[in-house]
Amino acid sequence: MKKRGIEMLKKLYRYMTDFLILAAFLIEYEYIWRTKLNVLLQRDFEGKGNLMMIVVYLLTTILLFLVLGGFQIGNFNKENVLLSQSLAVIVGNCIQVVLTILMVGSIYHIKTIVASLVILTVANLLVIFILTTILMKLYTVIFPPYRMIQVYGSYENNLRDKMNARADKYQIIEQISIEEEMARILEKLENYDAVLLNDIPNEKRNKILKYCFEKDIRVYFTPKISDIMVKGSEELNLFDTPLYLQRNLGLNIIEKVIKRFFDIVFSTIMIVLTSPIMLITAVCIKVNDGGPVFFTQERCTINRKIFKIYKFRSMIVDAEVDGKSKPAGDGDDRITKVGKIIRATRIDELPQLFNILKGEMSLIGPRPERIEHVDKYCEAVPEFAYRLKVKGGLTGYAQVYGKYNTTAYDKLKLDLIYIENYSLFLDLKILFMTLKVVFMRESTEGFTEEAIDKIKNSK
């Protein structure tokens, strides 16, 4: 009961922080709307009209916070939460600029509208950096990290290090092998707030899960491929026996049509909007070393179809002169000065908008891999081929929740989560999350030497 009480207090604290931040935003917006924007209308809004604008602003902010992770105080680290909230505010206020201009209906007031909402954005950001920082610090003081025990299997990974990197949330005190006596393992679990099950056999994992359910012990575990597939199943209530249905047909015809329509519209708009950026990038690459502007490479997409992917060249000419694949590592001297900038900001990927327009790629989907990588990954992890059930994408689930050097097995899991849970809303969420990832340093990390060796030696 004590554990349940603590979790309830955490939830209440998060609700309180969400309320305080939103309340501060609404006070700021109400002031800007009442004193700067409402007076620009041909006929000022009164009671219900003003209330409608506040509700629209509130709903827009809540939706963007949900999509970008702005309500994750206590879950994400401080930098992640601040970035999520900042992007939500900027995007939300840009939407307000467009809505207000359309409502006012006069180009003469555009300068006033933009200036007013810039002031609002600055005020919102001040609230975020002051209030969120204080509330997150207070959270760590009130709620210490979970004291945890890890039960590990034979597969070596760095999950424990990843968990311990969030010292504000997790503290793995002890670890024990799943090969130990089950009675001894279960006895140890009750001494901790939570348990981490790190890639252990299904039969033993299920026994521990049931025990923890009975004892109210919090459990974190790495999902198997089959777990992800089951989670994407449809629940059928045909009779008094629970039944799950796994269709295994991929996207249906309506989803494919909607996705393709969205790809065409979005890629066309983005090609027009980013054409100045692409032109400047092309000039910079040419001036830097006189080499070719574009880099093409054969990649695998749906059903193992091969196509040529377009990118701005970010490495020296003949970076792989021997024809062998060598992924970019940290501090790779083959990356040019211009390349460092366009890789960090993802500008090098912009030419793939033409791949999307041609129908070779989709905006959202598993990242298309090099042919030799697919062969090696599939040899080491046969299930890696499952991600080829949908068209490759410019960005995807693995790109927003993983890193450049995420292992093949973890990439597969992330991409399968997308495939099994596809929806237009998920595509839109990933699209917004991609904006956030551009500003996250860790998302652009290259392969370490160890990871490169693992790829080379995969058999």
C-alpha cells in the first residue's frame, strides 16, 4: 500500500505541475489577446468570443505538449522536458499567428500580430525555464530515485548503464543472473522499489512478472519481438473466451492512399519552402572542396526493392574509395566542415524529399538501410527483415526514439512498434518529434569503433 501511495502522490504532483504551467500560459495569453489582438478585429470579441479564443489556445497547447512530451516532468530529464515545452510553445504560437491574421483579415496588422505573439512566446519561455526548472528540482527532492535490482540474461548490452545515466530516476543497486535459483531471485525482489528484467527467457520472465504483480513490485522489462507483435493485435469479444487477432497484412488500402496523399502534399510544400536552404547548402558544399554536391547510394525499401537515395554530400570525395562500408564514427575525419553542420541539423537529408515525391520513400517509416547492412543485420537477426514490410521513410520511430548508433536489434524493435501501431496520428506525432530530435545532440551520435567492428564482423 505504501508503494501505491507514493505512485499516487507522484501522479498528483505531475498533474499539479501541468496545471501551474498551463495556468501561467493562459494568464499571459489572455493579457496579450485582450490588450493587443482583440482590438484589431473589426468588431471586438466579448464574453463567449474571448472564452473561445482561450479554449482554442489551451487545447492547442495541451495537444502539442502531449505530442512533444512537455508533460513528462519526472519521466524525461530536464533538458528534454525544457526542449519539448519550448518547441510546443513556439509551434503553438506560430499557429496562433496564422489564426489571428486570418481572423483580423488585414495585412496592415500583420506586424502588430507577429510582434504581440513574439512577446507572448518570450513570456512563455520565461515561465518554462523558471517554473519547470523549480518544479523538476523539487520533484527530485520529494521523490528519490527507484532503488532497483537487475535480473539479467546471457545477452550482453548496456541497458544498466543507460538506466544509471538517469540517476535522478533510477539507481540499480544490485544485479543477479537469471541462472540463479528462482526462489533466491524472488526473495531478493521484495527488498527493492523496482526490478529490471534484462532480456531473460520467456518462461522465467513470466514467473517473475506474476510474482511482482502479486506483490505490487514495479517491473521494467525489455520486450521480445513477439511481445511487440502481440501488443499490436486486435482484441475480439466474440464469445466468453478472450481472443486476439493479428492480421499481419500491413497497411490497408485506405491507409496506403492517405499516407501517399500526405507524402505528395508534404514533400511538394517542403521542396518549395526549403529550396533556398538547399540552394545555399549546394553552394557551400561546392565552395568547400569543389566536389559533387549530391551523394547517391543504393538502399533497401519495402519488399527488398532497391532504389537510389539522394543526400547532400557531407564527407570527403571517395570517403569509401575501397567500396567497403564504414559507418561514420565520433570525430570521423572524413566528414567535411560543411558536413558537420548539415549532418547535425539533418539538412543533408533534404534531397530525399524528391525520393518521397517519386514514391520511392515515405515521409514516415523505417529508415532505409544500405544493402550490405541489411544482409549483415538479417544474418545476425533474421527478424530484421520484418521492417521491410513497409516503405522506408525520411524519418521514423527509430529515429525519434533511438540514436544513429542504436543496435540492429533495438532498431528492429522500434520499427516494429511503428508498423504494428500505425496510424495517421502516429505519423503526425513522429513528424513533430523529428523537430525536437534535430536539437538533441545525442540523437546524432555516430557509431563507436566497437559498434563498427560488430557490423564488420557480423556473420
